[in-house]
Amino acid sequence: MAARQTYDAIVVGTGPGGATTARELTNRNKKVLLLEWGSNAPIKGSTSGFMSGLGVPGRSLLLTNNLVSVVRGVTTGGSSIFYYATAFDPPLDMLAKHGVDLAAEVNEVKKELPIAPLADHLIGPMAKRIMSTAQDMGYEWRKLNKYIYQNKCRPRCWKCEYGCPYGAKWNARMYVEEAVAKGAVLISGANVKKVLFEGRSAAGVEYTRRGATHRVRAPLVIISAGGIGSPIILRASGLKSCGQDFFYDPLITVMGEVEGIKGGAEIPMATGIHLKGEGFMMTDMTVPKELYWLLTAEVFRFSRLRAHPRTLTIMIKAQDALGGRITDGGGVRKPLSEGDRKKLLRGFNRAKRILGKAGAKDVYKSWYLASHPGGTVKIGEAVDSDLKTEYDRLYVCDCSVIPEAWGLPPTLTLISLGKRLAKHLTGS
């Protein structure tokens, strides 16, 4: 019944870009319909919730042609439900080259959200040991900004990655809930297939839900289905050039067992360093034991499975070269280039020395993972500087529009883009 109502705008996807756009439009008295492919089940910080939203093969867990695992959150709030809530400033200079000025919106977001480094009592013993060791070795390793309401946060809590059940970690679902409270309509389980047109203007979308096909119309359509989902929808809608030459931020974890520590339950990515000139970043990354078991077993370190509470972990995330394509069926075809492998290897060698200095033994690295796929609907190619496609009234707002590889978490950039887009669409 909800889809038969009259709407001013349809937003497809509820990650940071889509949720922000919907919230801002609703705040400007627009009637908004949000369509989300994933579930709107409550966030409980459970293994089952994590697996259903981030670990379903072919849906939220994709394997490239050279066996890199690419993850994306498919649930209300998108990947922000499972992210580590680390806030990096947008690449303002890079975006400015493409006609996008986000300075005002970034300042707005920083005033609205709890962006700050963690208080000392919320930083776990593993992150502290890694940071102090790295600083002793001359690294400018520091606390990182987090999107966390610290008065709600609990020391020795390990549930960041599984979805914070305490409301301490900001996520895009919070913006969705604000929009719904002010009159927006959310339909979950809605798999949008294509955009509907009247001439050269968007007029609605077609989606499937529970085996049935639905069509809903509105004079404005914003596609925010992510770096993989958006190009699939747009290509099915006639924008055939989408989904080419993208980035996916490959990463590895480097692990080593130490004596005299009992951890394994702390906020990950609390501290770190961005080595921009070398094309990668390093952070602490203590993960829940189930994920540790997976990362350890996949490289056959079965003797280390019981060492989780004593294992220091450093993540290496690289700025990868653009390349590859998204298939019509949602497959990810992108080789890990030799240059990208070398960046990760350099990061591994640095992390290995830090962990060794911290007392770790038998240091090893995980297999390759990737997150933050983007650049598949680039500003300057598939959309203009206002995020408009070649069709009137059809816009895109998610990681897919970022025009160049960047190598850092994009959340602050996407929230700022959502704010800027809403201003453009409403002339405010």
C-alpha cells in the first residue's frame, strides 16, 4: 500500500549517501520513499546479524576472479552497520578538480555527529600497545576520529563490527529512522531492477519484493545502492558505460601473538597512520573471535586458532589502481595489480617490524579482502558535478560517484555529498 502513495522523491539504498539525502529532503518537507534491498531487522550485535547482512555469498560477500573477497553491507544503513566508525576527511582537493566543493557540508556534518578520537579508557590494551610501539619507532601513529557517542560506549566491547546494539556507534540507519519519523516511507526487501522513464526524464523505478514485481513513480529518483549495486541498476536502465574502472580498497591483516596481554574485545581502528606517499594506511584492528578464526584458518594457521586473546593485529589498506568491471549479474571482475600487491607487501613488512618490536612472534598475514567499492559511476563521466546523470531527474549519491581512487573510509564524504545533493534538489 505504501508504494501507491504519492512521493516527491524515491531514494534507492540506505547507506550513508542515500540515508542522508532522504533525511535532508524529508527535513525540507519532501515526501520520500526509501527502497532497501536488505532487511530492517533490529541491530543486536550478533553473529547471525553480521552474517545475514555482510556474509551472504553472491549478495553481500563477493569473490573476484582472482579470489579477493569483496564485502558490502546489505541491510538498512548499508555497510555503516558493520563499519569501524572511523572518520577521515574527504579528498577535498580531488573533488574540487571535478567541480565539487564540500567544505560547507563537511563542517555541518562535524557539528552534527560525534566525530572525535576515543577517550583513553575506551582504547583497548592491544591498540595501546601497537600505538606506543609504533610511536617509539618514530611513526606518527595517533588516535583516529570515530563516529561514536562515547557516553554510550562500553569498554571491552567487541560488537562494533557485528552492529552496535547500544546506539553508541553512529550509522546511516539512524538517519533513515529520523526520516521515517518525519513522514518518509521505508520498504525493505525491495530489490530495485531498473529506473522508469518518460522520454529523457526519470519517472520512477521497478522493483521486486517477495516474488512480486512492483512499479512506483515519483518525479525524482536518487540511486544510492553502492559501488556495486548502483551501476547494475543504471546499466539495466540504459546507462551502459557504468561499472568500469573502479577501486575497492584492498586490505590485509597482519597478526602476531604476544605474551602478557589478554584482549580481543575492543574498538577496532582506534589508532593508526596514513602513509599517503606510500599509498596505504595502517591501523590496529582487533576483530571478534569468529572473524579471527576465519582470517587465520584461510591461511592454514590452525595452530593459532586459540590465540585470539593474545594476538595483536594491524590492518593494511591500500589505495588501489582503477580497473576491472562489474558484470550485469553483479560479479566483480578486477585483478589485484602487481603495484597493489607491492603496496600491501610494503605495509606487511612495516607491520611485521612493529609487531616484532611489540613482542609478537610468528607474525603472519591474512588473505586479501576488499571494502568500499567505488568509482563505478564517476563524477565527470557518468554524472555531472551535481550528481545528475544524462537523464533529467535521475541522480546518484554513494561511493560509486567518487571519481578517483582514494584509499580511505568514505563515510564523511558520502554524508557530505548527500547534504549537498539535497540542497541542490531543493534550491536551498
